[in-house]
Amino acid sequence: MKATKFILFCFLPLMLLHLQSCITTPPIAYFQSSDSLKFQQLLKIQPKTSRIQRNDILAITVGSLNKESNEIMNFANINPLTTTAYPNIQTGQRGQPLGYLVDSTGHVEVPFVGRIKLLDMTLEEAANVVRTEVLKSLKDPAINVRFLNHKFSVLGEVNRPATYNLLDDRTTLPEALAMAGDLTVYGNRTNVMILRENNGIREVAKLNLLTQEVFNSPYYYLQNGDLIYIEPVKAKATYTEQKVQLAPIYTSIATTAIVFVTLLVNIIK
């Protein structure tokens, strides 16, 4: 009888440890590699260079010695278009500036210059064209052209789902997830979905953040309009559902603890 009690006394703590081990935590270490080397050289990839398209909104800034001309030409870059402010913008930011709209023919209307065709140009090419035209009115102007409407969205299991401005062509997927506050504990890091439109064709790609395949993917650099979706892991549940699902485990642990205490009292007696 004493031997049986001793076996139960040793077995019950092991059972409690086994029940605790049933609740596992998924791996969350990003960009893992089977290579044990401390240094790796990854394949070189280049982001796609954005070109100006119809309905793009551009910021065309002009700097010169003529203060009055600068104020007039930069009016669209300073004054916000309050009726189209993006939702979820960070505190302290104003709405999107009015900017210069590229019309259906690929032209923009610039003060003192008139209509300039910028369709299918890079930002650098567009700046050179604008500079050539502005030189007819101003001396030694400094011209800068940027996109105002380029953006990407992050949805699903992230801490700050929102639409974010795409500032340049070198914004990466890890940077985008960092802007969104990283994935929550329920985010599926092995099946990150990216929706992209290329020449009217919609593409869906899925990447595994736990491996280094991300670095060599054509979706590593984001493009205008990309949608990143983080699906929840299968184990995710709402607070109420979790309580229902974990109730049997808690009941088993409580029952085991009661039996353990009862046996312990009997052994002491």
C-alpha cells in the first residue's frame, strides 16, 4: 500500500507537467536559415521603378529666388485636400495635400508653365522635364517630384492595421510590418499573403516569414496598392471561446490537484 502511494506521489507531479506542456507556443523567430554560418550573402534584387500613371497625384515642389512664384507654384503641396484625408493617419499629420493630378491624357497643369505631359516617366525624368519648362520663367529653379497617392495596406493579425503612404520604391515587406506594429501572437507567420495588381492582372503571393525566402522574393519590395494580409493561426479564438476550449484542461488540472492533495494528506497521516 505504501509503495502504491509512493508511485502516485511521484506520478502526479509528472502528470501536471505533461498537462502544462500541452499548451505549446508556435515559433516566431523570423528569417531562419539552415546555414550555420554567421555571415551570408543574399541574392541581389532590384525594386521596380515606379512610373507616373493616369490619376496619380504628384507633389511638384519648386524652389527659386522668387519667393512669390515659389508660394504660387507650391500652393498645391502645402494646402491639404481635407475631403480625402486617409483614415488611421498618425496623430499630428494633416490630410493629404492637394497635389497635381495627372489627367486622362497624362498631363499635369503647373502654374506659370501650363500643361506638361509626364505619363510613363520616372520621378527623376519628370523633374527634368518640369525644370526645363520652369527655366523659361524662373532662374536656376530646384525641382522635386514625388508621389502623394502611392500607398499600401496591412490587414489582419497586426497591432496597427491601416493604410500607409508608400514613400519610395525601396520600402520592404519587413519595414511595412514594422510600421504596422509587427504581427500579434495570433498572426500566422508562415503564410503571409500579398495581393498585387500588375497591368490589370491581380496576383496573390504567400510568403513564410520564418525562412529567408522573403529576401529573394519579387514581393520583398512593395509596390503601390499592395495589400498585406496576416491570417490568424488556427488555434486563435475569442476570449469566450478560449475559456470554453480550455475549460476541460483547467478541470483536469483542478481534479488532479485535489486528488494529489488528498493522497498527500493520507500519506502524512
